[in-house]
Amino acid sequence: MASNGIRVSFADLSAPADAVAWNAFVDATDGAANYHRSGWLGVVEKTFGHAPQPLWARDDAGAVLGILPIVLMRSRLFGTFLTSLPFFNFGGVLADDPAASSALIERAGELVRECGAQFLELRHIGAVAEGLPSKTHKVTMRLDLSPGTEALWEGFKAKVRNQVRKARKSGLTVATGRHELLDDFYAVFARNMRDLGTPVYSKKLFENVLDAFPESTRLFTVNHADGCVAAGLGTWYRSVFEIPWASSIRDYNSLCPNNLLYWTLIEHACGEGCETFDFGRSTPEKGTFRFKKQWGAQPVQLNWQYLMPNGGELPEMNPENSKFQLAIRVWQKLPVPLTKLIGPPIVRNIP
């Protein structure tokens, strides 16, 4: 598609030249998020088998003016749909100017119809495409790291500092690494997902993330004499450090392993020179929202917007949908080894 000197086409991110040009644009553009980088599309394809549909807008000379990372998902349960970007909080349009953004959205609307999809979900933070139906039910919680670790520590409420101290006095220790910690991380993550009633990702997802971003991903574990009791995966890009996955074993809550985990993550983020710590997605005023807020994190609105050629109600593919409550209660009673076996084929279709 070409309009006003702007050409929108598919990028071949398996070709080194296209991947380099794509990532160079991301690196140079204000508002770019971690998940705009091409490696995340590769992680999704390699882990889940879904087909990337990366669009970019270029001028007549071939210079990149905007990108839109999209993944096509086909599910017997949920039908056919496109997401930018599934399994992660951010994605959506990244463009130098409104004309390139409009051209990408126009072509994306055509792609929805070509694929026979029900909708395209654009997961935006900050920039919002005008005129599209939106959901604003989620926020991401962000902490300003610019004061530095010492000032941040002194600025926390006494309760937070005391909980970190309690974890240390209880003999909990922290390890930071990569693939060598993956089994410990995944054991805690899988158990926590079972307790929440949520199908668990395969361990391959986290292995692929570590492989794709060796310089900007780390695993963190909190360990007790009994073994690993809390763990998280941290990833950073530019000045933002994010913890997209973190879990703990509830039996050890009284020892405050989560508090020690998050303080360790904050220290690491400051050490990497990051200016913002992103605690991840939350529903306002729910439990995880309040936990993150006690660290001084502030909500930043997520705008999930939709292209829906045939109209209809906005999709509700999330655990808070009332029709999934029975399935959640059943899942919570399953043995963890069984959830590791049957969870990945289910969750691969839940973006």
C-alpha cells in the first residue's frame, strides 16, 4: 500500500538487513518500548508457533517511518485475531509522524479482513490512535529510579523496609543469573500459576527470552533452606527495567520473600543505569496494585485499542471474565505436574 509517498509492507525480519533496519528505527525513535524490538516477535513464533505479521511504513527511498509488530493467532476456542503484542503489555504503533501512523493502521485494518480475523488489538502505552474503541481497565505501575538506591530506600515506608530486613533475618538469600536458574524459576512460577488458577506457559518461553536478549535479561531467585521460594525475570531496554514475570510460594509469605525479590530487582535496575522500574500490569485497587503502590510506584494508563471491521463487543479474554471462574476453581485443584503438561497448549491461545 502506498499513500503520499509512504509505503506500507511486510518486513521480513528473518532477513538480517530488515531486522537491522527495523531495530535501528526502534532504537532511534521516541516512545519505543522493549517489545517493539524484533526479537520479541521471534520469541512468540519460536515458543507458540504463531505467525508474525510485522508491518512497516517507509518512504520512497526506503527509510523507515514507522513500524507495527503484529502476531496472527488462530484458536478453536477464541477464533482468529491479531494482537500487537500478545503475551506482553506493550506493542502497537511506533511512528515518526501521524501520516505514517495512519498508514500503518489503515493497512492493519486491511490485514484483519484479509486474515478473516475478528479484530486487531493494539496494546498502547502513552500514544493513542484517535477514534478507535478502547479498553482502559489496566495500568502499569512505574517507579522513578532517578533518586538512586539510597534515597529510594530511605523514602520507602518503614513497613516496606522492615519486610526486606525480615526476609534477610529469616535466612533468605538471593541469586542472580540466567539459564542456570531457569529450573528454580520455573518451579516457583508453575506452582504460583496453578494457585492462581491460570494455565502456565511452557519453560521454553523463558528459555527463548533469555536466548534472544542475553545482554538485557536476568533471572532472580530468593532461596530458603527448603529451596527456591520466590523468583522473577527482569528485562530492560533503554532506561526502563521491567519485571514481566514474578512469583512466590504462598507458604513462605510470612518470611517476606517477595519484598526481598523486588528490592533486589530495584537495586539491579539502578545498577544498569535505568531511570524507571516497571512493576507490570495491574487492575487498579486490586491486591497486586496495592503491593506495587507501597513501593512508591504510580499508575500509568494502558490503552488497548481495537480495529473491528464487523463491530460487536470488545473481546474479554482474561481471567476476570466471569465465564472463566469455574475453570479457574477447577484448575486450582490440579497437581502442578499436570498443569505443566496441559497448561502450555491452552495458554498459547490466550494473548
